[in-house]
Amino acid sequence: MFFLTPRYLKHAKLLHKGVTRFIDYKRDLLPPAKLEEICGLRRSLEQAMKARDKTRLGELNEEINKVCEKALPEAASSEIGDNVEVFFVAIVIALGIRGYIAQPFQIPTGSMQPTLNGITAQATAEDPRTGIAGYLKTFLTSSRQIHVVSDHSGVLRRDDPVTEHKHWLIFMPYCRLHFEDGHKIDIMAPYSQLTNELQLARHLRSQPVLTGNDTPDMKYRVVIPGGIRVEKGQLLASGVVNNGDHVLVDKFSYHFRSPKRGEVFVFTTKHIGGIENQQSFDPRWGSQHYIKRLAGVPGDKLEVKSPKLLINGTEAQEPGFKRVMQGTFEAPVDGYRGYSDPNAIGGGIAKIELGEEQYFAMGDNSYSSSDSRYWGPVPERNLVGSGFFCYWPLTKHWGLIK
């Protein structure tokens, strides 16, 4: 005759095997008292198995599991500990992706418009804030409605009355007005847009000071003088500030392929003398990241004959260049105005032959782009990666970058 072993006895045998293995593996780590307790439970388990005491076996199953789980303090489960571990693992993965695979960047200037938008602003005569529906629209399009009226009467301090700051919770820099008595007013717009498009100086009824147009977006820098009196209730700024496009940059592919002429790419400005020697360059901020279109690779000969770009003696054939060249300054097409001759507007490079490990960067907004025409080629070691996807805001630019 054949006798089937009851299921509870099979489970008991597996439990006995497991607790024996636990004792063998953890004997050196277990406190003597805890080791003796677990060995005693194992003896009780053996007695209950011999007696086929189903009830006692069920009790021992729970007791042995509980004692073994708490036998080693470091092995005790902890929800907080598990969550912290998951959190740090996520951070490590995110940093790894950002450092070696894909990194997000924000477009700060208008040098790539209309392909990619930088931070722009439009002044309004009336209060642009339009309620909940308007705020929903501005969120989806990553814009900001501002209407700032002074809440204080006083004189702006003499030195640096307007400073730019960055906030860790918002995408866009903001400005702060400083009064001699220590009062401050924050205006949620970057310095360039606040002093140019939103015309802060006009609202302050002051005569601004202009410095050379050597900033990356080719704008004159407007310096607000100190000592201006501001009255409570005085309008300081009113308008809409549009955030620059946010793009993902492929940092992985350049390890396996050469950069392609015509693609949008990101590079650092470190050791590019033409940039570091600009009046607007601030060494405190160190190297910056620029985004342009890759116009020339090592060995290329480039020449600008407005509105055309010639590469190796023939008109550029890549789709990105063709879009730019379809328009002229006098007759733009889809916002593109062709390539400008730098000799005509600022004394840059109109013709160049690239050497080894040199790349030529040009902005699609040629008439308002500080690029390789003015500060020279980009060294190969400065390349970061190709810009391949615009993920924010949800405008017509969303999607693959072309």
C-alpha cells in the first residue's frame, strides 16, 4: 500500500530545512541567546513532526519565521529604509542617465528661432492676467503673465539696483529691485527680457545705459542706473514672458558616431577665446552650454553669401540649412531670414576652412546669433551631444528636433 504524506508535514519538512540552513549560514552572526532560542524551536518542530501534531506545527511555523526575521537587526524590514533605498537608487539612475545618455537643457536665447524658442517677452498696456482659463493656457505653453506694481516708495540703491536670481522651484530666472532702505521687489522675468522687451527703464522714467551687443543673443545690455525714486502704486512691468523650449540632448551617440552636419547640437564654451574674451562673459559662472546648428565638420570650407551658406563651394543641402535660406531679411519665410554676412553687421568671419577636430556652429536666427562667425570654431572636446527632442512646452515645437 502507498501512503500519501499530508501537506502540513511536507510544509513542516521544508520549514525544518529552511531553519537549519538559516542556523548554518548565520551561526557566526547570531547572538548566543538568539541562536539557542532558534535551535530550541527547531527541536520543538522535530517533536511536533514526529507526533504529527498539525496544530502545533502551524503555531511553530509562525513563531520560527517571526524569530528568524528579527534575529539580525540589520535584516529587519523597514518601510522607511526601503523607501530611502529606492529613492537613492532612483537618483543614481537619473544621474547616470543625465551624465551619459540624455540631459535636459533650456533654450535661453533667441539665436535658434524659429526652430527653437528662447526666453521672450511681450509688453502689454493692460493687465495680462486673464483668470483660471488663461493660467491653464500659460501653464501648457510655459509662459508667465506678470503685472507688477510697486508696493513701496523709496529710492533704488546706487550699486546694482536690479539683480538677476535663480529659483530652484521655477524654470525661469527672476529679477529683484533693491531699495536703499533694504526693501526688495521681485519681478518674475529674466534681466534681459525685463530691461529690453518689458522696458523697465521706461516704467521707472529713467534713461538707461546701453553697453555693446556682445551678449549671446546679440542684444544690447540695458543697465538700470541707481538713485531712481519709485512711488508706491507705480507700474514696474506688465506683459507675458515665454519660457524657452526645453530639450533633451543625446549624450550617448557621439561615443559611437561622428557629429553630422546639419543637426542641432550642444557644446560647452570652455576655452573658446572668442567667448571668454567678450565683455559679457562672467568668469564666476564658468563654462556655459550653447545650442546651435552644426554647420561645418573638420575639413569643411564655409562661406556666407547672404542669404546663402556655401559648404565646400556649393549651397548647403541639409534640410535645416535650406529652411533658413528660403527667406531673406527683407522677406522672411516662416520666420527664417537667411544667413547674414557677419562682415556687414559686426566684423566676423564670412569665410573659413576648418582644421582637425574643429566644428562650426551657427544659429538659425542668423541676424541675432552670436556663433562661430564671431568667436571661431568649437573644439571637438567641447561637444556634448545632439539635441533630439523638445519635451516642453506643449507647443508646435514639441517633438523631434529637425
